[in-house]
Amino acid sequence: MPRMFLSPPHLSGEEFELVREAFDSGWIAPLGPMLEAFERAFAEMSGIRHCLALSSGTAALHLGLRMLGVGPGDVVLASTLTFVGGVAPAAQLGAELAFVDCDRATWTMDPALLEEALETYAREGRVVRAVMPTDLYGHCADYDRLQEICDRRGVSLLVDAAESVGSRYKGRHAGQGARAAAFSFNGNKIITAGGGGLLASDDGALIAEARRLSQQARDPAPHYEHSTLGYNYRLSNVLAAIGLGQLRALPGRVERRREIFDEYREFLGRAPGVTSMPEAEWCRGNRWLSVVLLDREAFGLGPEEARLALEARDIESRPLWKPMHLQPVFRDARVFGGAVSEELFARGLCLPSGTAMTREDVRAVSRVLLEAAGKG
Ligand SMILES: *Cc1c(COP(=O)(O)O)cnc(C)c1O
């Protein structure tokens, strides 16, 4: 039996033909027809008007924050239960990061705590330049509530939608309606371009300027003229071909991830002490990863013991993201709340969720857990 990975790439077969087309066209470069087609296809799929394909989701968040004017002296409020790639750019731009806990119902940014955080900074006379909620494991944050709170204070919402490609919030695609949203096509995400990301916004001027900055910020001139500094952040035309093939397979991938989640619930759900990640009624997430909470007393196995039992069978599983406010690098950062994400981190486990898994694979993973817990 080969090792079972948490979320490996899953190719549809169409990608190779598109990569060959990219080769035949001669555009082996960070520009070209596949890149344009990929951006158009993503805009059509997501309903977000303007899309800029980039070398990573981290680059997309970096450019997004830069477009919002984030810099030294500003505060950026981010979800604490997230991946470091989403928040590092804010610190690298010189802003002060502060973290907001999630709520129990959605595992995403708690609107009441966001309100408290904004109030606190307003009282202190500090400028909060951006609010950056993470769509955790494909579950959308409660955009409408967060947006309304941000609007009252004139703060921009930048959604870290790296994990929620294909997810829906009240029928809209993840990230739609925010000032901007960033997506990731890293190898372990629901679809991949072999690495890559994308910044999307309905604001054409924002994306046009981000596009200029992503290509070393050239001013219009025949020679190289620069009045500001940018980045080399564009996605390769060859990788965009992979992304385009993957995008065509996305609807089926979302269905399969949701099925895998349901299969885990079917095989594990009756065991005492096992609960699955919730889903709000206004969200239809992509279930990027199937996550369970294990109660050691009731189930007979804590998440770390469960992980080791799976590892012994060459099955990869992982703890949830370790909250940012617990990270040594952010030891001095402020946090609003924190107990909910600490508890989720202590009790949660991400199970193999790759879309190439069969129902029998899901059953096999579940059986290892039940046997290790003495419930087999
Ligand atoms: C994957 C991920 C990122 C970073 O995306 P990359 O494409 O790997 O740079 C950022 N935020 C979150 C929440 C992610 O899961």
C-alpha cells in the first residue's frame, strides 16, 4: 500500500494537453495566452470581475495588503486560526498584526470579537488598515456580518480565501463582495497549478495597479523607468495551463470532498467523542480537509495518539493550524479572545481528504482510528 497523503494533487488528465499547447505556443514565460485564459476562467467561475494570477497565495495576500495601503504604524486584524502564509506579509509590510479568535459555530473570525477589536483600536486612536478573515478548511467566514462591522469603521476587508476555491457563501463564490480576496493553487489545495495564487476584486483599478506591481512596477516608457518598487510575482504561463485544466475539474472536486466528509461522518460519527467540523446554513464549503474533534475521555484516543496510529499505517494526518497567537514569532502580538481556537487546536485532527480517495480508503482510515480507540 502506498502512503496515503493528506491532500495530494489530483490531475484530471486534461492538464497535460494544455501544458503541451503552452509549449507549442512558445510562451514559456510569466505571461502568455494560458495565463490570460486562466484569469478569465477564474473570473467567470467566481463571479469576481478582475483576477490577477500570481506565483503563490502568499504573494496574492502581500499585493492585496499593499493595495490597501498597509504599512508601518498600521494595525492589521487577522484570524488567529490560520496558516502563517496568510499573515506574514502584513508583518513584512511593517504593520502590527493583532489576532481575532474564531467562533464555535463556523471556526472562522468571530464578528463580536472583531467589533471589540475595532472598538479598542478606535479608542486608542490607532488606524486599522485591513481586516483579514481566513476561510478555514474551505468554510467561508460570515462575510456579510464582518463587512457590516468593517463598513461602520471604514476598514477594508481582504479575505484569505486560499482554502476556499469553489466554496459558496449565500450562493456567492468565496471572497466575492469583499474589497479583495486571495486564493492559492499550492500543491495540497483543492486544485493546484503546481504552486500559484490569485488576487481577485471587483475593483478594476485595484487589480490593474496590483498587476503593475507584480511585474516590477514599470512606468510607461520604452526603457525601464520606475517611480515605485514592485515585485516579480506573476504566475508562469506553463503553470497557468495546469491551473486551467484543474479549474475545469473543480465542480467535481468540490462534490467529492463533500462526499469524503460525509463518508467519515458515516463511518466515525456513531463513535462517542467524535465530532466533525460544523457548517453554517449559509455556507456550502468545499470541505478542503475533513476535520474531526476527538474527546480523549469519550473516544479513548486523543488527536496525537490518533495521528500516531495512522502514521504507523503510513497514513498522513495533521493537527489543525496552530493558532498564530501561540506562535513564538507572534509572542508579543495582541489577541482578542483565543480560547476557542486553542481548544480546537488541542482536540482537532485533519484527516486524509484527497479527491482521488475511494469510499473504501475512507473506510480504511476510519477503521484504523476505531481499532486504535478499542472500538473496532
Ligand atoms: C495555503 C494558504 C496560504 C498560502 O498560500 P500559498 O499559495 O501556499 O502561498 C495562505 N493562507 C492560508 C489560510 C492557506 O491555507
